[in-house]
Amino acid sequence: MLNNNPRQKGLDMYSTASVSDLRMGACGAVIDLTGLYGELAKLRDKRQARGKRYGLALVLLLVVLAKLCGEDRPYGIAQWLEGRASRLIAFLGLPCRCLPSHNTYRRVLGECLEVKQLQRVVCRFLRGRSAGGGEVLISMDGKTLRGSLTPGGARVHILAAYMPTEGVVLAQVAVDSTENELSAAPHLLQCLDLRGKVVVGDAIFTQRQLSVRIVRAGGEYIWLAKDNQPRLREAIVRLFLPQASTPGWGLPANDFQQTLTHNKAHGRLEQRILTSSELLNAYLDWPHVAQVFRLERHRTHLRTGIHETEVVYGLTSLTRQEANPSQLLALVRNYWGIENGLYHRRDATLREDATRMTKPTFAQTMAVLNNLVIGLVLRAGWRYLPQARRYYDAHPEAALNLLL
């Protein structure tokens, strides 16, 4: 039976979390208000108190619940929740008879909270319950929210710092329409504690000032060298070119170290060869460089037999004692997890680009909540997000247990 104790009048009646914030729901589940709801309750609500029917923390909790269970657009979220209203109201012990409309969700997400504050709350919640803690890699990459549309007609673009192993977005910032990701990178980095961390980014971030900033903050960097730094790339390419022997002298000496890996996945065979060297450290005019590397990838598609080869070059402040070729290869491979593990899931499964978002704040808020959903699912041990959402749609109480 539902607990009718007047001291427990519903989630949205609580403004702070304490040890006594436990309730027994109608289904018999214990609801700990020091969980996600307790964190969300710390957010500042921009709405006036008059006429406010649903607390900010409750609205956000319901949105995340519906997204865990397969809904992504405000109308679908409201409809899914309304179909289970009596069950949810009893489970959570809410003092209301109905749940918010889709316009309420859209208005709250687009106007009533600070995105940066929400991001900090989500990061703190996920990292506080992570089983990891030893993650050192921070992947830095940007994404355009194609379903968004700002008043000026431009789409919202965000730059994120992501920990692939933990599945946690540490911070994300909006990139102004008059700037690019490189301009936003210093603002993102100043939000992070870089001590003991390794920042990995694509060629756009291969800049001297960013390298200095990261090392001064106690971190290390791994950058890719492409055509935006032609002299740097040319020097690294020339180092790893096959050397011709000189009559009477043989091949010139080098300090190359190499690692090779093979794996079979996604219908293809892939071989990776990473070669590193310290020979350019004194030659390159680059702050704190300790190694350069060449990464060669060979892919064979099993169904078609098509063979592809790709070669990339890079540099890092990590010494050989800190990262041998095998460790460098692992770090570079994990870096691409921000595309496959985060952005692809947000687009393909959470339909982020297919969701129309006419307000920049709404778009950024939905991106943060999508990050939260992915982090929750990964932390629960799921490998495939669609499979997890189908399960939680059939077992919403299990989804609530992730949040509470």
C-alpha cells in the first residue's frame, strides 16, 4: 500500500537530500532521495513560485526515465509517462493526480535551468557511482546538433570532454557561431582538473598554446598532425620514410619502437601498426613534445574482400617511460570512443539530430540528458543501448532504480 505518512508528501516537496530521505513506494521499492533526484534538487529553478505545479527535479527525473525507456521527443515523453501515470504516481508517492504535459517538458528544458549547472550535476552523479576511477584519457571532440535551430538560423555546435572507459562527459561548452572548436577549447579545458590526465584531440587542436596550457595544468596531450600543421606533419612523415642504405655505411641508426595488433569485429579484419620515436624532440619547435608516432591501419571487409589502408601521424608529451607504443596505441584507439560510444549513440539510438529543437538552451539540455542516459546504461552493464531501452520500457521500475 502507498505510504500516506504526511512527512513524505512526494518527491517535488523536497529541496535537500538527507539520510532520512528514504521512502517505501507502492511497489515496495526503496527510493533514496540522495540519488539522482537529490542531485537534481540542487539545481536553480528560474520559474516563479506562483503557479509552479511540478518541481524542476521531478520534471527532469521523469524526462530521463522516459528516455531510458525509449522516448526522445517531448510529445512522446509526455505520452509515455501519461500512459503510466497512475503507476508512477503511486510508485513515487506524488501528491498530484496527473503528470506534466509535453509543453511543460519543452518549456522547462528550454527556459528554466542553467545548462552548465546541470552538466556539473550529471557529471558528479555519474562519477560518484562509477566503478572505475582509474581513467586517465579525456577525448575532446565537437558535434553539431542538427535538429537545433537558433534564432539566427545557425545550428547549435558543442565541444565535449569525454572519458570513454567511464562513459562520462566531464564538461561540454557551446561553440559560438562566430568561432570554431579551437576557440572554445580553452573554455572547456578550464572547466577540467587535468592533473594526471591525457587529453587526446583531432588535428584542429594541434596548437602550441593548447599544448602549453594542458602541461601547465598537470596533464599530458596526444595530438594528430595533419595539413593544418604542414611543417610539423612533413617532419614526422619524413622521419618514418624507408631509409636507403649508404654504400659503406649501411642504414642510418634509429630508435624506432613498434607494436602490432590484430582484431576481427564488425565484419572486418583490422591490423594496426604503431611506430614511435624520440629523434625529433630536439628538432621540432613544439612545447613539451616527447615522442612522435606513425599509426598505420589495414582493414579487410570480409563480405566484399575490399582492402583499405590509412596512415595517421601524431605527437605527444608522454615519454617512453610513461607510454610505450602499445600504451600509445590503446590511448589513440580509445579516443575514437567519443564518436562511436557517445555521438553515434546519441544520433542513431537517442535520435538527437532528428529531434527538432528551436531553442539553443533546449538543445544543449537534451544533449546533457542524452549523455546521462548513456552513462547510466553503461554503468548498469549494458553494451547495447537499444537493447537496454527495450528492457527498461518493459520494466520501468528497474529504470527508476538507476535514477534513485
